[in-house]
Amino acid sequence: MRKFKIPHSMSLVIWLVLVPALLFGLGLWQAERAAETAAQSQQQAQDLKATLAEVRKIAETEPGAMLTFQSDAGPRSLSAMVAVPQIEAALDQAEQDLEISSIRRPLPWGTIGGAILAFVSGILGLATATISGLRARRSQEQLVRSFGRLRIILPFVLAALVIGFCIGIVCAAVFEAISMGLWADFSSGSAKLFVLALGLAGLAAYSAFLALRGLRNVFALFAPQPMDVSGRRVEEADAPGLFRFVRDLADRQKAVRPDTVVVGLTNGFFVTESELRLWPEDKVIGGRTLYLPAPYLDLLDEPEVAAIIGHELAHFSGKDTLYSQRFTPIYAGLWRSLSALQRGDGGSFVLYPAAMLGFHALQQFDHAVNHWSRIREFDADRSGARSSSVVGAASALIRTGLIPPALDHVFSLVANRVLAAENSEPEPDLVAKTSDLVRLHGWSDPVSLLEDRQPHPTDTHPPTVQRIQAMGLTVDKRLLDLATRAPKPAGLTFAFELFSDWKALCSQLSGDYLDQVRDLRTARQQALEELAAAAPGETILYDNVKPMIWTMAIVAAIFAGFGVMVTVFAAELGFAQDYFARTLLSGIAAAGVIGCGLYALYLHKSAAQPLMVLTPAELRASMLDGPVAWTDVAAHQVFASSRFALRLWLAPSASLPAKKWRALYSKIDRKQRVVTIGAMGIRGMKATEFSALVERYHNAAHALKELSEFS
């Protein structure tokens, strides 16, 4: 069965137009009801006061005088003396109703005002996002200016939307809860509705509280956060050749020189004007930063490095500087912040429309961002080619796409070996190992990677083949042979010319990476040990048959009572002369009593046997012919609505147990690989407690399995 998904545009219309309109209509209806009730209560109070004054005069002179009053149930006659306290009670009730009416009368206007605020802010947000998105497609300068205006307006629009929904929903819910006090026939059913209304009002108020608390996140959306990067800041004394090389390229391109050069192991080449938080130094750096991946530098020659750095420096020249400063970091950060806002306050439904509008506003820029990013990358490729050569730039594009698979293989292989080795063993140089791997085994097939996109932390790139074609080249055998040539011998690569001590830097970066892997492994191991220790040893669980035994006792009593009634009161029931009917009904009653008794006895005896036995390794159930290992369980769920059941989804490699014939409410679905263990409940344990217990055993078994792989 296919799940129906509401289109995004329809969801926007529902939440930003239809829901505020319905809230507005509800407010108008509540205002009409409030005015009508207030007028009725006031008129009733005035009439009762006048009636009470007249009846008191009559009661003073003629207490026994019979008076006829007109009510909803019809005419009613009472003596004057009896009528006075009843009229006084009715007057007190009318005055209470009038007071309640005066309290709730302003609330509909809060609902109406909140609906109007939500509607206007939603429409304003949609219009602003649409207009800004359309203008952003005209030029790169318009993209930056339009986004600048949006980043100022949108937080206030989102805040107004949240506040409007909060005010409207809370006022509407409180109005209906207060209205329960005006019900004249406040029965037990009405009391339940009153409690439900109070609960809904409380839920609305709590959601409003969460939403208002999230407003600070809304206003912080456009504050760019530092980007985490693993690497080392390089000074000119550490890499005099690199700094001369970069200065020469920047001067030739009339580009601004970077303020900081960072060398790391991961990521590709990139430049940014966002703040970076460097690991492991845990320092935040700002300004223009050029990031260079060490494994790439060791596998590229001078023309390729010149083309790539020239490409990156082009983003620091001309219009790209403004784009890099005022748009890219904030735009990328806004996507992250909106996602965090939606995850962090997902429990507040009042925040949902604001998050939806925020994502919609960003999506209006996506087309323009992709368009101008594509043009920026093509322009930067041409600048890089002018710094080197077109062939060198094209070769660099292909070769940088071939390095990540080799680097990932080395990372995985070396990390596993180092983690399993003694601390006394020297740490390997991951850069040298990557180059040695390529020298020994060659490159992977480049053709399959031509449609890939170069990785970048804050930007998008067109596919490699399109970038090469945009420079006027075709991917032929000559270009592929150049890009897949063997690396230079160790110690003779271009990277050695750029750095004072290239091997020392690579060893330092490798050590940083392996320290990070060790830290992650240690943290993971500690978490697994906590999970493994959370499960108890062996837990024996019994079926909760007591409620069913009591039910059988009640049903048996009903049958017995029916049998006694048929026997003792046969004459009154018309069975005195019908011996067959009397015998038949008595037999049915006796059979019912015996059947209930036997079933209750069966339940009592079966309850003495364990229903399930949970151990750290497996689950054993009385209705299955074999145990189920926790490591074979992919997922589980406890159901307690119509019938109590534990459902286990087994892994494809696990063997399925068989069900015993007496297990009427258990089921083995071999096609879906689902084992359902039915029961009447768990004695002395709620369904949530049982589910948490199963979760602890399940997590502990998988944690122990992973810990064994660690060792």
C-alpha cells in the first residue's frame, strides 16, 4: 500500500493560509458565542433579581401562597417560601455564569489576533521568499543583496508566525475549557470532556512555551557557526616554497592572498572566509583561509597544483570575494541551523509552520545558488587554467577524483592495524602509504568517476566531465593517460619543494588523525560497555493471567446466577410447566460455569510455568521450540492495544524457530521473518517497562558482539 504524501506546496498552503483562516473563523464563532452568552447571562440575572424581589414580598405576607413559574420543562408551581431559596440559587448561578462570560469574552479576540498575525506573517514570508528568489536569478550581485534582505526580514517573520500561532491556539483552547463551566447539565460525561479540554489547553500552552523558547534559535539562525576542520596551520617558515608559489599565483590573477594556510589529511582543496575551528588545536581562525590536503599534494605535479590553487584563489578575486564573504558561509550555516531547530524542537507542533516556511525560503534560492555556483566554478576553472595550462587543469580534475578511493582504503587499513597494535609500534605516514599504494597497484578506472563532483564543505561543483568540456577539451586517451600516470618516486614529489620538512608534517598529520580515531574508538568502547552492563543476568517472566482468571470468575458467576434464576424463579419466568426448556437452560448455565472454571484452572496451572526467560545471550519462550539469539534480532516492538505481544524482526541470516501447537496467539511469519510472541501481559510489569527491559537485553547483546570485534 503506497503512502500518500502531501505535496510541499499544498502543505505550505494548509499551514500558512488554511490553518490561520480556520483559526480566524473559530475566533469569530467564539466571539459570537461569547457575546450571546454574556447578553443572556446578564438578562437572566436582571430577570431573576426582579423576580426575587417580588417573590420575597409575597413570602413576607403569604409564605404558603402558590406561585407558578415558567421553565424549560414547562409550568411549575411552588410556594413562595420554597421558591425564594431556589431563585436565590439560580441568581447565584447566573452571576457566576456572567463572571465566567466576562472572563472568556476577550479570549476570542486573542484567537482572531493570533490568526491574523500568523496569516499576515505567513503571506509576507512567502512573498518575500518568492520575490527574493526571483531577483537572485538575475545576477550574482542580486543574489547577495536579496539574501541580505531576507536574512534581516525572515527571523522577524518566523517569530511573528510562531507568536501568532501560540496566541491563537492557546486562547482558543482556554476559551473552550472555560466554556465547560457554563454547562447547566454538567454530568460525568461532561466532566470527562472538561478534563479533556483542560488537557488540550495545557498541551497547547506547553507547545507554545516550547515554540517561544525556540524563538532565540530563530533569531540565531543567521549567525554563522565556525566550521570544524582537522588540520594544522602552516607558517611561512614551515613552507617557504608554498608561500612563494601562492603569492606568485595570486599576483598573476590579481587575487587577494589568503591570510592563513591550513594543511590536513581529509577533504579536498578549498578556500573560505568562514570561521574555522581547527582540530586538534581547538583554535578558531578567521579571515581568508586556503585549505590544502596533504595526500593530494604528494600525488600531483606542479602544473596540476598551480591549476587547483589558481582555481581556489579565483574565489578571492572580484565579485567572488563578496559572494564568499556575505553569502556562502551564512547560506550553508542557515541550512544546518534550520535542520537543528526542526530536530531540537520537533515536539512543538507550533514551530512546524515556521520551520517549513524557513526551508521554503531557502529553497527559493537553490536554483539561483546552483546556477551561479556553476558559473563561478567554470570561471574559476578558467582562471586556474590561465595560472597553469588547460591540459594541466583538466588532468588535475581527473586525478583529484582518483585520490579519494585510494586514501579511504589506506585510512581503513592503517586505522585497523594501528588500533590492534601495541602503543610501542611507530605510527605510519598515511600520506606516504597512499602514494606507495598507487605506485604499487595503480589507479582505479577514471571513466566511472567522470560524472562525480569534487567534494567541498560549503559549495557545489558541476560534474568533472562538464568542467573539462567547459574548458574546450574532450576526455580522450591522451588526457586519461596523463591523469593516471604513476606518481613520482618518494622524496621527489612537488610537495617536497614546497615545505621545509614535508615528511615531518605528514607524520604529524597522520598522528593527529590516528589520535582522533583512537579517541572515537575509546568513546565508542565506553558507550558499548555501558550498554553491555545495563542488562541484568537472567530474568524469568510469567504470563499475567490474574485479570483473565477474575474475568472467568465473573462470567461463571453470571452463568450460575442465570441457572439459579431459571431453577428458583421458573414459575415467574413461565418455565414451571416446560421441563425441557428449564433443563436446557440449566444445562447451558452449568456448562458455562464448568467451562469458565476449567479455563481458569488451566490458566492458573500454565501461569506456574515461565512465559519467557531473558538471558544476555538469548530469549527463550514457552511457545517456541527453540531460543532466539539477541544478535539475530534486527528490531523489536511491544504491542499492548488489543492484545499483548512481543514482535521480533529477525536478520536474514538467522534461523526461524517453530511455534508450538498450543500457542494460539503467537505467530511465525517466515516471509517477513517476524516472530510474534503473544501473551496476556507480563506479571508485575507494565508494557513500557517490559519494552525497556527487552531493549536493554537487545542493546547489551549487540554491544557485546561489537566489543568482541574490538578485541
